[in-house]
Amino acid sequence: MRSLLAASDDCIKVIDLEGKLSFMSEGGQRVMEVSDFNAIKGCPWPDFWADQGNADAKFAIEEARAGRSFRFQGAANTAAGNPRFWDVQVGPIIGPDGKPEAILAVSRDITVIKEAEQRQRLLALELKHRMKNTVAMIQAIANQTIRGGPEVDAIKEAFVARLTTMASAQDILTQSVWAKASLAYLIKESLKGHGDLTRFRIEGPTVELSSKTALAMALALHELATNATKYGALSEDKGRIDVSWSVVGGEFNFEWRESGGPPVEPPTRRGFGSRMIERALAGYFSGTAGINYEPSGVFFALRGPIEALTAD
């Protein structure tokens, strides 16, 4: 057992019920750069942690006293003063009477992982900055190239608005290092530029989207909200929009329903926005999408398998 503890790179500790350090494995002393364990034996274990780590360590001790386990991550320096980041599992050591008699804490050095995550965040921020510059350049080119009468100006305005929507969606993805985006957060951020959010009822379970489906959804929301502002529910003060989604039996269901606006009539022709919503979005979500122009308000529905949401 002594050889096993010495070989492990985990810092294995026994803490008494008062939270004081009573044992540290040989391998733990090595990774914690402890030259003399007796110098720190009996010290309150939470004192090794700062800020949130200190609060988490105290909470972990309370949980272990109550017979429960707790896990947290936090920063703590080694005995030599070198900064490290740790993943910590804390649990009770049960005595013969069935009650906790001591506490076991196992800390694993994850500094390299955290440093890699930080590099990823920095790269994502750099990518965000470059994407903003690229979008700004494309907008400038569009303003210089697309010139003409009112009809051409309308095309330019729609083009620039779609670019801006894509840039906003990329901002959201950057916050999660381009891994996934929360659907609820994406919806709220996409609709902020289309009036007061109190006119929207946004409701649904926690769902995450991949970078591909998040960009597609952001563009679709932009088209729906733009049309609602020009012709639909948002064109009148009493207009409202219900945005809801659910996951039932492995299927994702998304709905956009307008009410309180002017009477709706089906358009005589389908524009780029409608085609993009119905065809492209259905393809991205491996399902079906359709817009119904009901007299009471526009209704849009998207259906697809739940696994398509996070597929790249």
C-alpha cells in the first residue's frame, strides 16, 4: 500500500473531522512539493485554498461530516509557492459505528489542462476579433459596390443585416470556445435588436446547439423577426410572439407563433429569407421546417432528431 501511494501522482490526504490535515501520501508530498510534512501537519486544510476554493473546501468538509461526497476544482499553490490548479474529490471515511470518523481528499493536478483551456479561450477571442474585422470589411465593400435606387438599397440593407446576425452568433459561440451554444441564450441575443423582449414569450428546456446549427438558427430567427417587424406581429403595438421548443421521444420541436398583428395573407412569392428558413434550416437540422401564413399570425415549425442539434 505504501508503494502504491508513493507511485500515485494524486495528492491523497486524510483530514480529521475538524478539517485539519493529518496525513499526506508520499506521492502527494512530491506533487505538492512538500519537503517536511510535519511542518504542515495539523494545519486547517481549507487554508491552503484562496477565494472560491477556500469556500468549496469548507463546504466539502461539511458534506463529508454529513456522510456525503463533494467534488470541486480550484487553484492552490504548492508548498514551494508554485501555482497549480486541482480537481478535488472529498468523501467521508466511515468508522466501525457507521459514522464518518475522518475525511479522505484526493487532489489531481490539472494545471496543464487549465492552461490549454486558457490558450483556447485566447485563440477564440483572437478569432472573434478577426471575424469582426472581416465582417466590417465585407460591409464596407457592400456599401461601396451595391449602389442604386431604393430597391438596391433594400437589398444592401438586408445583406448587411444578415452579416451582422452571423457576427452576433459567432460572438455567442466564442464564449463557449466554439463548442456549443445555449438555444435560449441564442434566441434572446438574436431577438434583442428587434424590439422589447417583453413582447416575446420564450420557453423551453435546456438545449445546446453546435456551431453549425447555431448559425443556421440565428439567421432563421433574424429573418422571422425582420418579417414580423415589417409585416407581422411586431408591426403593431399589441402584437406578441411565442417562441417555444421541446424534446419528446428523441425529437426536437421548435415553434414560432405570432399573434395580435394585422391579418396575414400568404405572399405571392417566396423570398430568399423564406427559402433559407424552410430549405436550409431543415437540412441543417436533418428534419422538416415550414412557414404557415395563418390569418391570425405567422406560424413556423421545425422538427428534427435531437442528435442533429449538436452534429457538426
